[in-house]
Amino acid sequence: MVIALLLYVVGQKFILKPLAITLLLFSATLSYFTQEIGVIFDIDMVRNTVETIKDNNKQEATELLSYPLVKHIVFYGVLPSLFVLWVNVSYKKIFKELVTRIAYIIGFGAVVVALIMMNFKYTTYFSRENRDLRVYLTPLYAFDSIKGYVKSEQRKHKASLKLIGQDAKQNKPSAQRSIGIMIVGETSRAENYSLNGYSRETNPKLKKESVIYYKNTSSCGTSTAYSVPCMFSLLNRDDYSPVKASLQSNSLDILEKAGVEVIWIDNNSSCKGVCERTGEINIRKNPDPESPFYSDGEEFDEVLVGKMDEVLSKMNSQQDVLVVLHVLGSHGPKYYKRYPDEFSVFEPSCKKSSPQECTDQEIVNTYDNTILYTDHVVSQLIKYLKEQQSENDTFLIYASDHGESLGENGVYLHGLPYFLAPKAQTHVPMLSWFSEKYIKNQKIDMSAMKNIEEEKTSHDNLSHTLLSVFNVETTEYKKEYDLLVR
Ligand SMILES: [Zn+2]
């Protein structure tokens, strides 16, 4: 009804057809993602899309292009548009046209009101009980989300950064330098981790390391642009919004304030504003074709292992260091592009451009190969940190930003609003590893740490734990979120 009213009011000569065609093509594109992949265009999906454009992330955009998408747009967008072009619309003289349109609006409105009144009890009950359905109103819900996103961005531009944690200071129990790696995982879901009880062996290397694996971890959001800033924010998930977080210092800023050197290395997209004040090396934007990990315009995550030496050699050898590695992990929909051939262990895999073209088993196989490769990359980083042990106390933390749907109930990928999202999109793997010297110097109680594995944990734990592993004291730190037990 809203669309019809819009066309009656602004659909004048030279405007009606272009407007109708734009609406048809836009709706056809949206409906493909909603019907076929299970994606909903809420504010966070708009934010994700804008971030992808801002990051100039052509790889991510082209991965979404596929034959089924083109087919859907032709059928639901292009063909109806050709019909619109073909129809001959006769416009009357201005006054007559106006009267006719007003008559149509009144008549149309009367029919709609009559229908609602006749079924009043049912329609009010239905709309109250099924508020979630509004997210499927295409394209109106997407328009509303775009409006909401623009408003929140305007608020952000008007406000200035609130500095928090200015009292931060390190108070270390030993003089030994600490080197830590924080891995921001991508699209890993916990249920496909054998460390989380998955029947397939997807963590053959990590299971041999003495890692603490937090079995019941929930993510902050269901998309990268929402979750990544949340993982480094001092705001709890309940109080968090990406705009609110961007307007105050995050845990990386506080670590730097306390004297820890921080560097962000990105092989995914960008740090989503988190490293704005700390510095970033972006591999995804500048892949090296000479690299042994180079493949089809990007580099496999193992490239990050070699980067460790490169960045550490440029740093002050006295200061503690945190290297944040943002991996490409299990980023879809082309999971098969995330790992070298030797990690294609679970076969047959899916090499189509859109996951719904493959069987469920092929999708799961391909996805499991990405988890197997991430297991390898994280193990390689632990190996690297072990080699630094004689001079440094070392540790590693890994947490994925959100999970993934692999076609269960027709839902693929991620990004559903949290209240609609299946557990597959919000139950994420999180783990930590500490070198023997770190455990000794920091007097870590490993058996108590093991007990936390079964507890409920979330992204809310990360920022406070990062402050704690570097012995940073500040009024912003909350012990109840700290995963370290001393
Ligand atoms: Zn992500």
C-alpha cells in the first residue's frame, strides 16, 4: 500500500517508469538474498554493506555474484521492468490527472481500510504477535534500515571521542617482556570444532596444545562490522552499539595508553575503526603475488605467521607488544578459496559460486576444511610464540567474530538480526594459550582456568582479559569479566 501511494503521488510523467523500474530491480536483488540465502537487511546489514564499499573490498563483493543471483534478478526484476517499459501510460491534463489520482487514492485507501476492519481482530492480533515479519517487507524494511543507518552516522559525526581509561598503568609481577597475539577469527562456528565436541576431527593440531577452550561462548553480533568493534569495546553487549563504541576509547587505546605497543594486521577487510589510533598493516588490500601463500588475488591466512617477525623487528624491544591478527578464516560463500589444496581433506567439496547450488554435505565438507586450515594457522602461531619463549612471556587468544549458517532451514551465511539468528551464527569458538614462562611469572592457576571452559563466556570477556594479560590497572577494568585466574 505504501509503495502504491508513493507511485500515485510522485509517479508523474518521466518519473513513474524509472521509479517503478528502480524499485523492481532493488526489490529483486534484496529478495534473492532474503529468500535464497536467508539474509535480512537491517541496520547492521546496511552497515556491513557500507563497510564493504568503504574497504573497497572487491573480493567480498564479487564472491556474492553468482548465476542464481543473476537468474533471480532477470526473472523478478528485469522481465517485470520490460513489461513496465512496454506498457503505454496515458497522462491526462494536469487537473484531470490530479482528480483521477486522488480518486484512486481514496478508493484504494477505502478498500484497504475495509479489509482491515472486516478482519480487525485477526489483523491486530497477527501484527502484534508477528512483529518479526516486518523484516521481510521488501523493500520497505531495507529503506527503513538505510534511514536508521544514516541517522546514526550523522550522530557519530556530530560527537567527539570520549577518552576513557586515561589512568591506565602497567603493574607487572616480572620484568620479562610480554608478547601477545590476539586473533580475530572470521565466521568460525563452535559446533564444527572438534574441541567443542564435533564428531569430525577439525582441530587435530590444537588438541595437542595445552589450550583453554571456552565451550559456551556467544558472540556480540552476527556480522563482522557489528562484532569486531564490540570485541574491543569496554561496553557490555547490552549497552553496546557500533556508533556508541566508536565514540569512546577501546581496549587497544587503553593498552597503548598504559605503554603496550599495539599493531593490527588485517587479512580480512579492515579493523572496522578499532585500530584507527593504533596503526594497521592491511594484507588483503595489498596482496603480494610473489608470496607462497598468494592465490587468486588474496593470500591464505598463513601469511600472518611470517608477518610476526617482520613487525616485531621494527618494535621497541623493551615494550610489551600485542599483535592483533584479523584472519579471513571461514569467510563465505566461497569457502573453498580459504585454504590451500592440501587442506581439502573433507571431500567432495563445493566449488560453486553460491552455496545453495551444492548439496548440504558438500557445503559442510568445504566449511570443515576452512576450520581445519584455521587449526593449522593458529597452531603455527603458537609454535612461533614458543620459539620466542627464552626472551619473552608469550600468549595467544583466539575468538571468532560470529558463526555461520550452512543451509539449515534454508539459511546460509550470517548476519540475521540477533533475536532471529540460529545458534550456529552466535555460538563461536574462543580459546587461549599461555607459554610455560608466562604461567610461571604471572602465577596463573591453570586448573582454575580449566574450570572456566564449561562456564558461559562471551565477547564481553575479551577487553577486560586483554587488559589483565598485560597487567594493566585502570578503573575501566572489571574483574568479573577477566578470564585469567591468578
Ligand atoms: Zn565476520
